[in-house]
Amino acid sequence: MLILEATAPAPIVPSFGIFENLAQYGALGIIVLAMGAALWYLLKRMMKTEDELKEKLDNLQSEMNNYIRNDQSKLKEVIENNSRAMNDLKEVVMELRYAEKSKARTK
């Protein structure tokens, strides 16, 4: 009978890895597990928030680039209009000077 007991396979007990080791520490192990779970939750939340903020930043940057492009085209139009107005004003001033010189010569 002794021989049979020695050769009988030992019952297989599931191992829970790190959790089994932490459970051996009692309350301290449970607290460490709880802190680990809380840390994991906070880390996932932070990563999700970071991704959302990156997406929002990308959207704002593209919106800002659109505003800049629109403002540049409007500014270009304003500069062109001002240049035309300055040329027209220059022509008017030149005509007035010519008219004054012609008037002074005729007297």
C-alpha cells in the first residue's frame, strides 16, 4: 500500500502567479493589489485623455492653418487694392503738378 501512495500523482492545484504571492502577505497584499488596480485605471484614463487632447490639438491646428490661409489671401487683396489706389493717387498728383506748371507758364 505504501508503494501505491508514493507513486500516485499529486493533485494539480491552479497557480495564480503574482496574485498567489501577494495573497500570502494578507492585508498588505490586498492593498498592493488595490493600488495596482487603481494605478492601472488612472493610467488608462490618462492615456485616453492624452489621445483626446492630441486629436483636439490637431483639429485646432488645422483650423488655425485654414484661418491663416484665408487671412493671407484677404491681406493680399487689400495690399493689391492699396497699391492700385497709391498708383491712382500718384497719377492725380502728377496731373495736378503738371496743371500748376502749365498754369504758371501761361501767366
